[in-house]
Amino acid sequence: MQQPFLKAVPILEMIEEKGFEAYFVGGSVRDFLLGREIADVDIATSALPGELKTIFPHTADIGIQHGTILVIFNGTPYEITTFRTESGYTDYRRPDTVEFVRSLTEDLQRRDFTMNAIAMDKAGRLIDPFHGQSAISKKEIVTVGPPEERFGEDALRIMRAVRFVGQLGFVIEPGTLAAISKLAPLLDNIAVERKLAEFEKLISGTYRSEALALMGETGISNWLPGLDGQESKLLKLAGCRLGHLSTEEMWVLLTHVLELDVKTAEPFLRKWKLPGKKIRVCLKVLHWLHYRLNNSWTPQMAYLSGKANMLSAEKVYNTLSGSGPAPMEDLEEMFEQLPIKERAELSVAGKDLIEWFGKGPGPWIKDVLNETEEAVVAGRIANKKADIREWLVQCKQNLGKD
Ligand code: ATP
Ligand code: MG
């Protein structure tokens, strides 16, 4: 057993000591069987939330109505969920009622895919009533039970299936895939926030090309913000060498492939409910990508874009031009050679200009600072107060006069 499980074994033991059952479940067991790194260990138990609270002194109610509480054990938080069944999915998302049950098998049965419905006990023994291990060895995504029924209960599972393709490189079993194509319109009922969480995992995954192609082929993309009718562009994106791109760079590439400019990309990214900060970064990189599509980098442009934006734009540019990952040392060197890296490093400020020219504040300050900044970046003057003053006094003689 791997370290994250070993650290949590005492939790299972403490629950069992009180006469309840407890197991590791979900993504951690799947990833362990795949030899992948384990993010967080989820635990399922026959104990009710109230019963867990009598066992563990440090808990937080994070989803107690669905039977999940957070237990802080040796400083690490663990999500522990009471065995439950779900019923009454009247709106194709989230169950109307959850019912706590005392049977592990019933709990595993409500889970989405067989690979996610395996439990492991404290000794590492697997409980696998739906043959998840066989699916994992075949690299197959299969619903637990009839696929149409399961996607009809919660359409987010449709997105989850393709994001697992993107993360794990699995294929979707034919019956499950047919149900996805048929029921993709149900995604219309799913909140954008939940779609976004799955989509970002998809575009960050090693096998994102396959998943993006599948989104187009199954028609899933028609039910995602701003992607209706864009299958052919998604297929184009899927055909790019995406290996080295970050999630933000993927968003930039996506907006570009969709033929959006900085103005039209903003409402697209807002529709997806991306955080404002991320949108700002993406728009900046998109702006510099557009610059790069027609020009080469110069020190001035490297300075104006900033190192991170320049490198990201270059990576996306390389992807578009088909070269895939390319060395960035030359560009990094260009940036390192700049006399200043940002405005704050300029050794003069507005108050110096006011003093030197004996003129009150006004828009002239911004103009002179911009010119000075440009001259320093271009290496025409040194970034030293005295040098800049001398230079300015010489070339701006008329400033002090009016
Ligand atoms: P990840 O590694 O990305 O966390 P995961 O499989 O652990 O993947 P979670 O969202 O953390 O995904 O969910 C934990 C487990 O809960 C899943 O493995 C699955 O058993 C179950 N589950 C999650 N979402 C659903 C859903 N929409 N329908 C049915 N079961 C679900
Ligand atoms: Mg998980």
C-alpha cells in the first residue's frame, strides 16, 4: 500500500473499533491500481456523520446533508462519506434525496464508472463487485449499470467520462459511448461551474487530444459554453501537438482556434465562468500571440509583454506552427538581457520630473516616463538618475518653458 493510504489506515481502524465498516474508495483506489500518483484519499463508511463525530474530535461539516464530513487526522484533512444510495434525479443533476445505507455494495453501486466503484480495506484487500479491475486492465470506462439510466440520473457523468479519457487515456466502452452520444443534450441542465471543473481537468490531461476529439465526435461540445457547432475546430485543436501546454495556454489556443480576438474571447471565457484573474492572463497571452503571428520578438516587445506572457505566447505559437515543444533559451536570454524588467525598476518617477522641470502634475509626466522607459529598455540611456536627468534636460528643453 502507498504512503497516503498507510497514513490513513488508523482512521479505518478507529472506525472499525466502534463496530462500523470503513474502506478507501473512489479515485484514490483507481489511481493506486493504475500506478498513478494519489491525490487525496477518500473514505466510505457505514457510520453516520453523527457517529463519526463521536469518534474524531476534529471534524468539519462540508456536505453533511449528503453524508460527507471532513475529518482532520494528524493534520491532514480526509473526506469521509457515509454509505448512501441516491434517488429521484428529476432534473438530470444531483439526487433529490440521499439515503444512508449500511451496505458497501449499495454505496459502490451509486458510483459512476466501474473503475471508480472499487473499495479497498485496511489490509489492501479489494472489494470489486462491478469488475472495476477488469475495466482498468482493459483501460475501459464503463458505467456501473445501464449507461442511459446512469447518465439520465446525472448528466455530469457524461463530462466525467470524457475527462477521464483525457486524464487516463482510456477508451469508452461502446455501450457507454452510444449512451453519451444520445444523451449529450442533457448536459444543458448542468451548471457551468461543474462543467468547467471537468473541462479543465480534461484540457490538462496527458490524453487531451483524444478527449477533445471525442467531445466533438459525440456532440458533447454542442452543450458547452461557446462551443455549439464548433466540432470541426475542436478536431483541429485535437490535431495539434499539445504536450507542453499549461491549462491557461490551452484556453488561449482554444480561443484562437475558435477565431476569437481579444475582444470576443473575453465574453467566451466569462461564459465559462473562469476566474477574472485567469481571464486577464489568457487575454494578455492571446494579445501577444496575435503580435507573434505577424512579428518576431524584440527586446522592446519582450519588455512590454513580460517574461511569462511572452513565453506562453511563444509556446502557443509553436503549437500552431506545428513545431510543438521548442527551446526557449534564446527568448529567456533576451529577457534577462533587458536593462529593466518592469516600470517599477526605472530609476526616475513622476516626482523627479516635477522637480527637474518645475512643472505641475499632468499628462506630460506619463508621456515623458514612457519615452524614458523606452530609451532605457532600448539601451539608449543607462537606468541611472543622473544620466536620465541629463538626457531629459537636453532633449526636453522646451518642457520647462511653457
Ligand atoms: P479525481 O482523481 O479527479 O478526484 P475521482 O474519481 O476521485 O477523480 P471525485 O469527483 O473526487 O472523482 O469523486 C470521488 C468518487 O465519487 C468517484 O471516484 C466516484 O466513485 C464518485 N463520484 C463522483 N462524482 C460522481 C457522479 N457524478 N456520479 C456518481 N459517482 C460519482
Ligand atoms: Mg477524488
